[in-house]
Amino acid sequence: MSDIVAPTATVAGPLDVAGTLALVQEALPDAKPVSAGPTDYLEVAPDQLLEALRVLRDQGGCDLLSSITCTDYLSYQGRARAKDGPRFEVVYHLYSTAQGGDCVVLHVPVDDGEPLPTATPVYPGANLQEREVWDLYGLVFEGHPNLRRILLWEGFEGHPMRKDWHEAYYEEDQKPFRSRHPRADFARSEDKVPWGKNTRYPADWDPDDWQEPVTYVPVSQDPRHSNGTGDRLSTESVVVNLGPHHPSTHGVFRMVVRIEGETVTALEPDMGYLHRNHEKIGERNTWLMNMPFTDRLDYINSMSNNWGYALAVEKLMGLEVPERAEYLRVIMAELSRIVNHLWSIGFILNDLGALQTPALYAIEEREMILDLFESVSGARMMCNYLRFGGVHRDLPAGWAERARYVVHERLPRALDQLDDLLSGNEIVNTRGRGVGYLSAEQLISLSVTGPMIRAAGVPYDIRRCEPYGVYDRFDFDIPTLPHSDVYDRYYIRLLEARESVRIVQQALAGLPEGDILAGKGGYVFRPPEGEAYGRVEGPKGELGFYLVSDGKPNPYRYHIRAPSYINLNALAPMTVGYKVADAIVILGAIDIVLGEVDR
Amino acid sequence: MFGTGLLKGLGVTFKHLVDTYKDDMQSTPARYQGSDDRGKGLKVIDQPVDQEGLLTIQYPEERRLLPERFRYIPMLIWDTETDEERCTACGICAKVCPPQCIWITRATDEAGKPVTRPQDFFIDATICMSCNYCVEFCPFDAIKMDHDAELASFERFPHLVYDKGELTVPLDYYAALWPVQYAEEQERRAQEAAEARAKEEAKAARAAAKEVKEETPAPEAKLSRAEELKQKAMERARQRREAQS
């Protein structure tokens, strides 16, 4: 067993959101306070954005820029907005990891073609998200160090999240499509286009003489080679592609690595191989249709994903969830966290070279939990179990007893065994301790959340800092570890899984009787106009859903703050200076899942 | 001490080996949970939660026991009690379907008027995401989830685009797959039918009382007579269609 004693700490107290917004207004008298449904935000002009962010960071205590996204108001049909305003609004969510509490929200209205400053000088973590906004909306962030497409390929035509961009096989703006019912003239697109081409290329694009307009040299770090001493002995640095089809990259993910000998001197993550424009699909869907789609984001944790989305929609609609449903949600989400952490521990060990054995022992327990998911929701992984205002079905007979056996007998035993087997192991210690270090301040400035920052000693956990559901009723600790290396990132997951076991034990003991769904259910939802940001402590970090409703049966804007995507901000700074073999483990310890990274 | 980690690791691995071997050996004759749901006589295994070792399932000769709520591809129910399909082509399933993989054509009677039966009902199984919404929101209990997950075929078209014939199963098949839910449903349906009958009777009684009072038929009665004629016409159309097929 490890000799580390996990201290538990709590945060100072909730952030005063109104007060913080007032600070910005004091500094920038032009900023306009707006209220949209359950959210109050400040509207800031593009040229004042950096000033506002600086005030928030230095005076307001908002040290973490959680989410950057954009909304295209071209076809907005609600009444709450003026029709002649700027077309786009870039949305910033910030909060304080020291104080906890709700998010501070900034909106920056910009017109098409109008540039806005990059937030990277103030918050380096804006990097990947600004690239995503550029890629999907075509907004230029002036001064961004590496403004290239990120999810789509460089030759792609157009910016697909714009409301006037239509995909190949476009049928209608919103589901349900009338061709399915009642018009009954549906024809499969593949039949219409026999060669099955389902993409569009720029007019002047010729596959024969086209060259990818990027080099393989990582551009966000200094690519120049120098051996430092200036003496005769000089080595050559080489660029190596790790992935996209390498099992150690946990999916179809590519790391472009510049190495000198065995040492990594620069690294560039390359993603988007699994991109399906989840958000565009989400804006075609009705509100309820998105629920099974959220399962497919982080496909290991469909229960937590469901919860994040349900939480955001419930915020918009002002729905109260019945007690029993809240308990069921906690049980499912925590079981799902245990699944994730077991999986993650197993695969960190896999990356360390302990091929399959620890992973299979971890998965053995995971199977028992998936059996539980299957018997309650009908699916092992794509559970689609939560609904707005509750859960889909009540527990089947005998479920609680089975679950009790799992959390009282099996899981503690299995976690002890993993701890005993791995934590003291010489190889795990030698390969893990001191590898992939990044200080807590650096991690927070890079917008990293979840077990990664708790392994760096930051006791930030949304379940404690802005409790949702009924988390305030359970007795559990937020474990933190001090070293911020691969070993701590491995061990924190074990500790968190133990806390989750405690929560499920309590929730099963206190599970009340009663309804499981508020309201009358149904499949048509029309949340009132406004925007909401629902966030849960997903097993990989803060999972947020930013939703805008224009009062119609389809979400106007549906954005996911994907933790494993944003945590990749830290990959390059964490890896540079270590060996190639360590790069694999460092990536493994971030715990990414490509369904969520690429969306 | 040098090498303890190695020994410990080997110990854990060895324990797993012994547990699994022991459990598999001990429970081999008793581990089958009856035959497969679809009557193919396959052996079904349920992994007990309180067993240390994992049972090895020799797929495809042996299968895992699926829980009742397991969902895969939808099926349409042929009500053997009334000997007609339950689907009324209302289109709710097509409307709620997230990937829009259901499309329905409504049947028409001789006169070309639409009737409450589907002419065609397609599900593209390659697109279906097994989300259960069509089942959840069907007001007629006409569409349910099948447990058959072995759909592999060489061609997508037409093998994996299921039409009404391929989707329809008799009620007994559903009852065998979903015994608990089926029992609950039957109870609810019986209750609803009783309520509907009581309402009908009350209405008839009211109409009768009114007829005694007034010579001219009330608009309500007129409506109900029109309804009756329509019902008869539909019944005739159905009989004719059946005679044809």
C-alpha cells in the first residue's frame, strides 16, 4: 500500500458572482448587464475583453477559464433579443477554484469578419477552445499563437456550426423530418447518390496536387533544434507521429512529437478523427433527442453525461426533481465514476507496460457494475437513463440487493487488491513518481479540471463547491495529493473510487420511496427563452452543457464543455522534457476518451 | 525488499487463476440458466455477483443471460388476442426517433381514405441507436424492444432495413422476452379497457335517457351513429383486405 495520506480540504466559500460582475462593471462602465432566463451575464465589447478578463483574474479571483464558445444568432426566433444586433456572441465562463460557487459569464458580441482578441495571454487554457471556435464558426482571435483548424481538416470548406451552413444530405433544419411521417416519401440519400459521396470540397480543390497547408513541425512550441552547448557533438531532432492508430493513444488520436534522442522537445496534439459535429446534430434534434446522443460523448460514463445535460435543461425549465430520482442519479453517476476510474487505472498500467493483467482485473469489477446498469436501463454503456425531471425507470426487483453486494463486498475488496498490487510496485513508482509534473497554478491556468488538479493539491470538486443533486447530504471527502505527477494521478483515482463507493453505500441505505419523474413527461419540451450552463463533476473533469433556448422545441445552441478535450491543453507542457515512453503514460494519466475529445 | 512486488503480483494473478478455474469447474453442470429465450436450445449463463472467479462463456454455444430490459432493435407487436397489429400509424415513434430511422406509410381503404393502419413500416437497423424512445412514447404498446442482437449480414441494403414483415412478432414472443413488463402492461390495458367500457355504457345510458325525453336525436347521438358507420366501414375494409391476402 502507498504511504501517502490523503489530506482532505475544503474550499473557502462560494464566489460572489454579482459582486464579481460589479467589479468588472466598475472597471468597464460600457459593459452591459443582461439577464437571459436563469443566467445573468455581462456584455463586453471585443476591445475591452482582455481588460475584463484581467479584472476577473486579478481582482475577482476567477482563476479558471472554464469554457469558451460561440452562438450564431442568425436564425434566432425568440422575442428576447433585438434582431439587428451583431450576429455572433462569444461566451466565456469563468470561476474560482479557491472559492467555488457559480460561474461568471461574459458575452462578447461580434459581427461576421470582426476579429476579437485572444484570451491566451491572460488564460493560456483558452488555446484549444479558441481554435475550436475558429474552426466551427470562423471567428478570428487576433494574437492567438496557433489559430488553425482543430477538429476538421485544413481543406474543409466553410465553418459548419454557422446556422447557414448545411451538411451534405441536408434535409431540414429541425427534426422530426416530415419525410418520415406523415409525408412518407423518404428516400435514403445513399440511393440518390450511388457512389455515396457525403462531403463537399472547395471549388478549386484538386486531390492530386493538393498539399496539406501545415507542416509536421509542431508550431505551438519552439521547433528549432539546439544542443545548447555549441560544441562539435550535435544530434538531429526527429519528428515522430504517435498515432493516430496506436493503442496507447486510447483511440484515434495523434501526437506529433519532436524528439531528440529519447527526449521529447515539442509535442502537438492532433485530434478530430472521430469528429461528427455532435453540436450541429444537437441543434437539429429536439431537446429530448439529445439525451441518447450525450451517451456517446464519453462513452464510458453515459450516466454522468446524461446528468450534465438534464441538469442544464432543468435549470432552463425550472424543473424540480423528485427525491428518489435524485438518489438514483447519484447512485448511477457514482457507479459510473467507479467504472471510469477502474478503467483509467487499468489503462495507465497498460501504458506502463503491465499489459492487460491489471486492466482485466479492473474490468472484472466494471462488468459487475455494467450488469447493474443493463438490468436497470437496458444497456450496458449507452444507458440513456435520465430524463428531464427524473429518471426513466425505477429499479427492477432485486437490483438494490445486488448493488449493495457490489458496493459493500466486491468493490472495496477489488480496490484494496488493486492498491495492494499496484501502489507499492517498484515499476509503478519508478515510472510514475516525478513524471509529467506541472504545478497547480499552471494546470489551473490551462483550464484543467477533475482528478488532474486534485492530484496537484487543489481541492476543487463541483460536488462540493457547487453541489447539484443531493450531494450535500452525503458524507464524503475530496481527496487531494500533493505531487502532481503520473503516480499521484493514478493514486487519486483509486482514492476517488473509494469515496464513490462510500457515497453509493449511503445513497442505497437512504434511498427514499416515491416518484421518479416530475411533471407529465412527454416528448415535446419548450424551455422558456434564455441560456443555462449545467455542469457536473464528471469522472474526467468538469462536464458542462451550455444551452440556449429560443422557446422552440429544438435547442438553439447546444455546446459541450468536454473535460478530456480541454485537459489536453496541458499535454504538451507536461510532456516536454520527458522521454517518449513517458509521453504515453502522461497521456494515459490525463484519461481522455476520443468520443468526447472529438465530438 | 527487492522482488517483493514481483512475488505479490504473481500471487494475485495465481489467485485469480485458481478462483476462476475452481468456479468454472464447480458450477459447470449447474451454471446454465435454462435455454435461450428464442427456443433455440442454447445454454444461457448468468454470472453470479457473489462469485470470486469469472465464468467463461463459450460463445456462441453458450450465451449470457440478458436482463429483461435489454434493448436492441424495435419489433412490432401482432396482437394475437384480436388478431391484428397494434400499430395505428400515428407516427409518434417516427417523430421521437433521435436518428430518424423510422418511416411509416399509412394504409388507405378502398376509397383512398387513410385508415389507422400502417401500409409500410421501416426501421433502418444500421442507424437505430437503441435508445428506447419509440417504445417509451408509443401510446398503443405496439412497438417493443427485441433482444436479438445478432444482425450481422453481408449487405446493408436491403438486409438491415427492416420492413413491416420482418419487424412484426406475435404477442407471445414479446410476453416471453419481457414477462414482468408484459404482466404490468396487461393489467393496465385491462383496467383501461374496463374504464372505456364503463364510459361507453354511461354514454349509452345518457343517450337513451335523452332519447326518451326528446324525439329528435341529439347531436351527440348523431355523432355516435356516424362513428358507428365509420367503424363498420373500416371493419368491412379490413375483412375485404384479409380475404384478398
